Amino acid sequence: MDQEKILDYLVSHSIFKELTTEHLKILTQYAQEKVIAEGESLFKQDDNAEHFFVVREGSITIEVPSIYGPPLEVQTIGPDEVLGWSWLIAPYTWAFEATASSESQVLVFDGKEILSRCEKQPEFGYALMKQFAGLMSQRLAQARIKMMESWAPAGWA
């Protein structure tokens, strides 16, 4: 997928609805399409975070690893959803884990380059930060709910 098609995709969806077309053009410079096989890991908790993703097709499961047993599934996201915010905030390591729950097509964005661009163009950086702040809030709230449901005995608040 070339940059023009990536831009058309971003403009036609509400993924980054608060960004101007000029801001979306900046993002497309740092995007490439990738196919992720079912069961393939996109990232692991505590690894360096240098990218974020937009799911075009398929589904990605976001998890919290456990000390014993299987990881806790926080959320499964699908087409037109954004994945990953750890590239934006020091120490730039993943807070969760993500695995393709089906074969998926994603756009991979170079977070390091975009972060550098945010520093040079504060208006762009602020607009992007507002978008990702909402994403962070949503993911953390979902993780809290899942943890309470999974780890609290019935009847406990």
C-alpha cells in the first residue's frame, strides 16, 4: 500500500478524527503495511516500544501477562482501531502484550520518527497526544475492569 492509499484510508476513517489532513499526511510518511499471522506476537510487555499500529483487517488481543498461568485478556480490537501508546511516553517500553488472534493486516507507524516530528512541530504533537491520551484512558479502564472481574472473588467490590 503506497502513501496515497494510506492517507485515503486514514482520511476515510475516524481513527484520528481530530487530526487535520496535514497531520495525517505527516503520519503517512512513517507508515507501512504488514500482515501478521494468527498467533504472532506484535509486542511483549517491557520490550522497547518503537511503533504503533492501526488494524485494517483481523483482530489483535491485548493481554497482561501473569506470574502463573495464562495471560489475562484485556481486550480484543479489530478493524480501524489503534494499538499501542507506549512509544509516546518514557521509558518507551510496552505496558501490555499483543498477539494476533486471527491473520491481520495492520499499518505499522514508526513511533520514534513520529515522536521526533512531534518535538519539531508542537501543534502536530499536541493533536496526536490528545488522540493517544483518549486511547490510554480507554485501555487502562478496560484493563482495570478485566482485572477486577478476574482476580476478585464473587461478591467483592
